[in-house]
Amino acid sequence: MVAAAWALRMVVVAAIFRDISDPVRHYEQFGNEVGWIARSIAQHQGFSSPFFTLTGPTALLPPVYPFILSVIFRVFGIYSVKSALTILTLNSLFSALTCVPIYMATRLSVNARVAMFAGWGWAIYPFAIYFSAGRVWEYSLTSLLVTTCFWLARSLHLDLRPARWLGFGALYGLAGLCNPAVFSLFPVLLLLPLWRLWKLRRATGDGFFGGLFSRDVLRSGLLAAVGLFIVLTPWTVRNYRTMHVLCPVRDCFWYEFWSANNGDSSDPTLPWTHPASNPVEMRLYQSLGEIGYVARKHDLAMDYISHHPGFFVRLTLRRVVNYWTGFWSLAPSYMEQEPFQLPNVFYCTSLTLLLLIGARDWWRRDRDAALPYLLSISIFPIAYYISHPLMDYRQPIEPEIVILVVVGLRAVK
């Protein structure tokens, strides 16, 4: 399964990897900010300059993926064809390996037959192929780490060894240093096994205050939190010393929020607001500094929303629809920019319908097994409902979506 998934992705890599090293717009195909920061690290300038212009230290992005790319740059050359081939190959491997936790989690939650279909479904899943074999970003690594944590959380309550709970928290911290949006799922993936452990301990009468608390539950939850804290602390300290702000992972939320809520609803990506493509924004970023620039966007966003709450509500609902259907607008200007929107709408909407069928069927059959999947797809998108609902940003929960789609297919067969 893994071999087939990797081979399929490598066919795509072979077709497009040379295009990644195209120098157009300052090598933006190397992940834009990811590539520019990786260039700075490779040139011994530290974690800095998230735009092609040298702008100094930054915390706009989480650290793991830029550092991985910087190592590749040092070995194979900055923005080289060899680096493009290497990073896309690595992305494809991460994506192919995600078949393993998908299979294992589904086997624990449903059965081996459904797990096999879910694993093969991921192997041929178009979004998984495209965002690993065709894009320089952290999508596939984050999906692998989060899905592995998802699998481990399914049986975490059965093993009380401290190293297992500590390791779970540490692994999730690593996932958060790839993409901090996944932290919204940490309470779900931790509290559910703690709840199962509490039920086991209460059934055996182990606890205090009438069984309301259990030492094993408290100790295990604390160990997972400590593991997460240990992994996040070094980067948090770096950001405080360098950027002079308490920022565990990245500092750009209010910029992203403003860029999505400034009165323009013509395009969910709104590229003109980005300093990399807007000279006015770049000058403002340079004059205010990164922290001042983000703080300024916070003020602008909150001021606009306070004066236009109806616009924010309508746009948020529109983003919810876009996140699950791919539809944004039939305006000629937008259709010209996104010529594949309508086929994508058909595909995404079909997936969503199957997902809903699978969620309903699974909830009726086994609520305990379905609950973590349903909570994940309900909670994770919230940050994107109020900012940018791009298909790129679904990738950390895309494996859970595939599993629910497979369950939906089982229900309608």
C-alpha cells in the first residue's frame, strides 16, 4: 500500500519537479515564505526574511519544515532542481507513510476490511497526491504526524507507561511546530483517552473523592502536557528573545485574520494583501517591523468587524460553504482565475455528502468509535472559517475525511 502510494506520487513528481525551480517571482514555487526562510537559514542568516527582501528575524512560520528545507538547500543547492526533486520526493514519502496510521486507526475503530479500503483510498486520493507531490509546504508531514497521534490516541488508555504518554505529547508538539492549527485537536485527542481511562478506573473503584478523580488519569494527562511543553519551550524562548513577544509557534494570526476580513470578498486568497506581492504592504512591514505590522492588522481587523458585523457573519458562512464544497463565486473574473472551480465543486461536494452519510451511519453503529473523527472535522476548520478556507488547509484532517468517506461508501453500497 505504502509502496504503491509513493510510486504514484513519484510519477507526478517526475512530471513537475523541474518547474519548482523556476526563478519566476523570486522562486515562489519553493513555498514562498518557506523557501525564503530556508534560504536564509542555509546562508547562515538564521530564521529570518520570510519574503525575498531581507527583513530580519521572523516568527511568521513554524520552524520544522523551513529547517528541513534548509538542510536540503545546503546539500543540493538553494532553489536547485536537485533540491526540488528531493523535497517533493520527501513530501511524497511522508504522504505515502500516512497510509499506515490511517490503516491502523481505522482497524481499531471499525475493522480490518474498512481499514484496507481507507488505506488504499488515501493512496489514490487526488488531494493527497497533489499537495504532497506538487507543492513545497508542510502538508504531508503534518498529516503524517497528526494521523499518527490520532492512531495512538485510540489505544492510549490501555498503556499507562509514562514514556508512552510523554511521547504522545512530544509527538503532538512536533506536529504543532509544523502547523500550529493542529493544536485545536490536542484536547480532543488527549481528553478522549483520558475519559476512557477514567471509566476503566472508576469501574474498578480506583480513585478518590468518590471515584471522581483517578491518580492514573491525572498523572497520564500531566505527562502528555509535559511532553508537549518540553517540545514547544525552546522555540517559545527563541521567539521571546528574538521577537520580544510571547509566541509559542508563530505570530501571524492577526495578519491572516485581517487579510480575510477587510471588506473584500472577491477572492478567498486575497493575494494582493500579502507583502510579498504588494509593495505598499512590504514598505509598511519594513517600517513597523513584524510585531508592529501584525499588531496594526489586529487593530484594523477588529475595527472593521466592529463596524461591519453583518459582513463578517455572511462572509464566514460563505467560507464554511467554500471549505466543504469548493464553491466561491460565479463571477466571470473569478471563474477566469479559477477555471477548474466547477469540477472541483462537484468532487468536493460529493466527498462531503459521503462524509455526512458515513458520519451518520457510524454514529448510529458505534458512537464511541465515531466521536474523535466527528470532533476532529468539526473543530479543526473553525480557524479557517474566519480566515482562509483553502483546500490546502484541510490537509491535517484529510485522512479523517477519507476514513469517513469510506464509511459512507460502506453505508450506501
